[in-house]
Amino acid sequence: MNKNPQVVRYVLLDWLAAVLAWGLFYLLRKLKENSHIFWQLQDIFDDRKFWVGILIIPLFWLVLYIMAGSYRRIYRKARLKELGQTLSSVLIGVIILFFVLILDDLISSYKAYYESFFVLFFLQFGFTYSFRLMLTTHTVKKVHKREIGFNTIIVGSNGNAEKIYQDISSEVFSSGNKFVGFINVHDNRHFKMSKYLPHLGSYRDLNKAIRNEQVEEVIIAIERSEKDTIQRIISELEESSVIIKVIPMIQDILFGSVKVSGIFHTPLIEISPDLMPAWQQSIKRLADVIVSLSGLLFLSPIFLFTAIGVKLSSPGNILYKQQRIGKKGKTFTMYKFRSMVTDAEKDGPQLSSDNDPRVTPFGSFIRKVRLDEIPQFYSVLLGHMSLVGPRPERQFYISQILEKAPHYRLLLKIKPGITSWGQVKFGYASSVDEMVERLQYDLLYLENMSLAMDLKIMIYTILIVLQGRGK
């Protein structure tokens, strides 16, 4: 489904709301200063601050909404959830504007400050949520009437799949699922689902079917006898960005795992494709850019010292570049200060080890204090890497790791990093077995991603650098 027109509608209405809110706020403040301002509107239109505000303030709000993830999953918005998100976003935005623009104004008393704060908050929230409510309500009604739908595949081919298909198809108010086919788990000659939907292959063909049918949602409705395949099915789906839903067992209901978005909708367990909340993802990227720029700027003397040291330590280039595998399996060029002799891999790819004769004396030093990693700030700026994330590897070694640990491919859901939980706890790996051993820490990071976790890892990385404990 083309989401761009809907995104444009939300953006335009949010922009209009910000223009109206700031214009009225400015007018009301002038009214307090001059009760006859309505007869002197030309004074406001001649005021440069008014027009600067009209141009800049709405852009500020749009950037804030983008960081908060307001324009993601644009057709799946719920009105109550929209209320909470808008409330929190506007509160944060008004606090920022208040301290950046209004606090320095000449205001007669603290009471006037509080009045200004609440007036701006209610104007911004009132216009923004009113417009969003109208658009979201219109969209929800279209979903309920089946005018808007999300391409959906059912994983399962017998009783449970048939029941869930009939339950969702007969909903009074549609939840938006537009079924395009089903996937079988165990091979049989006949499938009950064949009389309802096209057969798109076995679960090993899931990703292919998702791409071909432009699937947005997958519902897993397997039989009890097929429960042993659930992990393999989810592993297949981890590479995609689809929403995964699973039919619940009675224990799931008792433990509170089942969440529904509507009273009339079929109860399902939803597995979100997002590893971090949208606002945390935005802040993580912002931190990547700020820290990388600062690192390249303020560490330039160390950069120069390291470059000279590498050049004097052995013949060859100062920087070492190599093709690594990043997010979604895409290849990128990673740069490091060269810590080995130039022909270190003349006989093919080789991992470094303790007391590796290929590592130069100066290379050993910069590895311990991680100075060889400084050029990777450039890759972070380009968006190929992050400050924190699993270590990027070469395809040569990834192929070997996948033979021993197929779940390694889960790491390809996120950007690789300069430092990671695995690097902090384990350090450099000198064999594929050690890579597999280090993998457990990177998987733990994947399941516990947060800004707080990133901060902890960066603090421990700095301590390792200062203490020279790098492996």
C-alpha cells in the first residue's frame, strides 16, 4: 500500500496546526500588552519576529513529530494511542520552545510565564489533535469498512488456520487484514485452507512470498502438532519488517500476553518488528551524528598522531579499508587505521590472534586502546554504522558462522557498531568458534536495545580504552 499520500496529509495538517497555534499565541500575547491590538493588526504583520516564528516554529514541530515516530505505521493509528502520543510530543515541544524562545522575553511576573506556557500548550495540542483525530477517524472507518486493507499471509494450513481466517473474515468491524494466501508447515497432499486462499509454499518460502505479495502482516496459526516449528518460522520472519501475530494458547491469555486494539477484533499476540521505540531510534541516530562529528573534530590531534605512528611503524597505507556486511545484509566499506603489515592476508582471510606476528608493535598499542577504530566515525556519519551495535563481519566469516549458528542473521536487522556488548565482554575473536561465543552477547543486546543500554556500553568502552584493556 502506498503510504506517502497519507503521510503528506498528516504532515500538512500538523504544519497548519502549528501555524495557527503560533499565530494565535503571538496575537494573544500582544493583546495582553495592548488591548487595542485588533485595531492595529498591521503592527503584528510588520513585526519580523511574527514571520520568523510562522516559518521556523512549524518546522520545529514537524522535526519533533518525525523523531517521535508520528508518521510511521500511518494507516494503523488508534485514536486513544494518538491522544497519548500527541499529548507527550506537544508537552516536550512546548517545554523546549518555552525555554529557548519565551523565557528570555520581558514578562512582568512568574504568573505571566505560567499563563504563556499553558496557552501555548493548549493551542498547539488543541489544533494538532483535532486535525489528527479527524484524519485518523476517517482512516479507521475506511479500515473497518474494508476499503483499506493490509496484505496478510496465514502460516498454517489446517484447523487453526481455517478458524482464524473465518473469525477475521467475519469481523463486524474489519481489523484491516486482506488475505493473499497461506503457507504450510508440514507437507501434506491436501490442505483445508486451499478452499479459501492460494497456497504460497512452505514456511521456507516465507520471505519470497512476503516480497512477491507485498505482505505487511503475517498471522501464525499452526496446529499443536506443529509447535516445534514456531522458532524456525519466527527466525525466517526476523529478516523482514512485517508485523507478526500469533494465535494464543490459554496460558498466554492467563499471563496477559494477548493484546487487542479493538473490542470486536480477534485476540492475537503481536510481535512488533520495532526493536526500539521510534523516539529512541531517532535519538540514537542523532547521538551517532553528534558524537561522530565531535569525535572527528576533537580527536583530530590523536588522529594525526596515530596516522604518523602507523606510517612510521611499517611500509604501507595509513588507512585499511575492507568490505563488511551491514544492516539487511548490505555491503559497505569500513575504514580503520592499519595495525598489521600490508600483506597480512596474502594467503586469504585470516583472523588475528594473541601475539599475532602480522600485528606491528604500534598496531598492538592502538588495538589495546582502540585508536584503530577512530576512522569508523566516518562510517557512522554516513549511516552505515552506529556507535553501538554488533561488530560488522566479512561475508567470508558470516557464511561459516551461519553454519554453526543460523540465528546470527538476526543481527542483520540492525546497524553494526564501533563498539558492542560482545566487544566489551569478549573483545576481538581469533576464530569462528570465538565469534559464535561472542554472538550470545550481541543477541542479548538485540533483545534489550535501549538508549540506557547504549550508554552503559559506551561508558564501559571508554573505561577499557583509558585502562588499555582492549583484547
